Amino acid sequence: MSKEVNIDWNNLGFSYMKTDYRYVSRWSDGEWDEGKLVTDNKLSLSEASTALHYGQQCFEGLKAYRTKDGKIQLFRPDENAKRMQNSCKRILMPEMPEQKFIDACIEVVKANEKYVPPYGSGATLYLRPFVIGVGHNLGVKPAPEYIFCVFCVPVGPYFKGGMTPVNFTIADFDRAAPYGTGAAKVGGNYAGSLLPHEKANEKGFADCIYLDPKTHTKIEEVGAANFFGITKDDKFITPKSPSILPSITKYSLMHIAENYLDMEVVERDVHIEKLDEFKEAGACGTAAVITPIGGIEYKGDLHVFHSETEVGPITKKLYDTLYGIQFGDVEAPEGWIVEVE
Ligand code: PLP
Ligand code: COI
């Protein structure tokens, strides 16, 4: 247990808890205001806000890590800032300048320092930046005002078990349309995923895997994470599609596989009928980190990769390198780490 805050760091899951400060900035008349830290975790908004009716909102997820020497660092926050700008562009919301986004994250972490889990607990401080359309509006059109907010929560593993493999099933639904909003981190994509997720849980699976919405033959996403597979000849393969959320973790793993583990990396179609080509598979994302995929159920059969109970050796090496970089134990590529003072 922490002395300063009553938190059992080693047993955290992925759930909300109120921390002390969040950053809020408002946009009106064409510009963002200065923004400030506030203690109130409730927002007041018009009943006619576009975020409430038309899903005009987007969000991000990134983490702050405590290193062995007690420092705190962020992992590639510039990439989250850029992705949020792309999400905003897609649904006609004003973009938050990259540096202002990063500064807001740093301010929130500093103000909530006592909630950054200790090194060695495996837990992290999850940051949730978001933009919502607010102000009075009735027709389907962009909001007259916006709120940008960043709050934070200490978290443990997203999927129970952390590095223990979990099984997934193929969804009967699509999460995105071929030319829809799949590549943007907008709330509507997640609302549509609630029912398939619940159905997967009811069948005993950790979550569901979405196939491409056009042909339903290729793997797109693993719930709220990207997919990767390791072929029998040690290649790192990950799906390429315009309706996948471009995962920062996935692009980081591609770099790690190529430059730290000397593997060939290919972004291409991953056919659900050809799972045999992989000896290991995993889900990757900020919340999921790397979650080994034990097996995938498709048309009533469970295809098992390395094992349903043990992580495969290459997935483990990828995880150790990523985790090492994030917690400051392995040298990071230039620009990946931003120190919080
Ligand atoms: N795919 C979806 C649908 C997600 O929600 C996330 C989480 O952000 C990811 C993939 C992983 O992306 P990242 O690695 O940037 O967190
Ligand atoms: C993340 O990995 O940051 C996510 O957004 C996943 C989920 C909690 C929505």
C-alpha cells in the first residue's frame, strides 16, 4: 500500500478512480483558451451538445511510467497529439496544437504525482485526453464550442492476467465501415463495440476480433487493440487497412522487431482462413500493452497458436523490450521518451 494515497499498486485493474487534478481548456470564437488545472471531475455542458447527440467527440490514451531512479516519463506523447489532430479533422473539431497537448499531459502528471505507481509494480498512470463538442446546437452540424480535457487514473492490466494468454472470438458485427471512422479514435466506434464485446464475454472470451468490413475475410482489430502475428519463419506481421486505428504501440513494436530483434516486419492482409501461418499472436495497445493471444475461435473451431497458458518466446522478447523502453531500463529510440521534469 502507498503511504500517501491508499492504493494497492500491485492489484490495480483498469478502472476509474478520481485523482486530484485534470486539465481543461475551452474553445470558442476560433481559439483555445489558456487552459488550467481544476479539481472538479464533473463537466457542465449544454443539453444540446453535439457530443451527446451526434457523437462529435474523440479521445486518446497514453501512460506515464515511473523509472527505477524515481523519475517519471511519457511514451511518445507527440504521436497521441498527432492522432488526436487527425481524429478532430475527421469529425470537424478544432485541433489542439501538439505542444499544448503534450504540456497539458505533463501538467496533469506533475499535479497528480502521488498517483504515479512505483517502479516494479508494473502499474502506470493512464492519461485520457479528450475533445467534446459542446454549446447549444440542434441540427446535425459542428458544435459552436469545444472542451479539451486530460484526466488521469492509475491502472494495472487491461486484460486480466497481463502476460497470460487469453482467447478471442470473431465478432458477428463490424466496428467500422470501409470508408467510415475506423482510423479515428472517436466514441462511436466504441459504442458499436459494446454489444459484440459483451457477447464475446458471455461465450467465455476476453474480447472479439473484428474482420474487415468489406469482405469479412481479414483480421482488423482485436477489440480495442491491434493484431500482430509471428510467422513460422520469424516475421512480424500486422494487418494493413484504412479502417484500423493506427496503434502507436503497434508501430513501436514494428520498430522494435526490426531494430532490436532483427526481424523482418510486414504490414499486410492477415486472412482469417490462414491462421496456420503464425506460431505466435498478440494484441497490442496502450491499455493492452502486449496481450498474448492463446487462441481464436472462428466458425466454431478454436485455433490455438503457441499455447493457451504460456506466452511464446518472441512475444515475450517484444514485450520485455517495449516494457524496458517504457520504464527506462532499455535505451529508447530518439524522441520516444518525454521526461516529466
Ligand atoms: N485499436 C483500437 C480500436 C484502440 O482503441 C486502441 C487503443 O488506443 C488501439 C488499437 C491501440 O492503439 P495504441 O497503441 O495507440 O494505444
Ligand atoms: C487505449 O489503449 O488507450 C485504449 O484506448 C483502449 C481502450 C481503453 C479504449
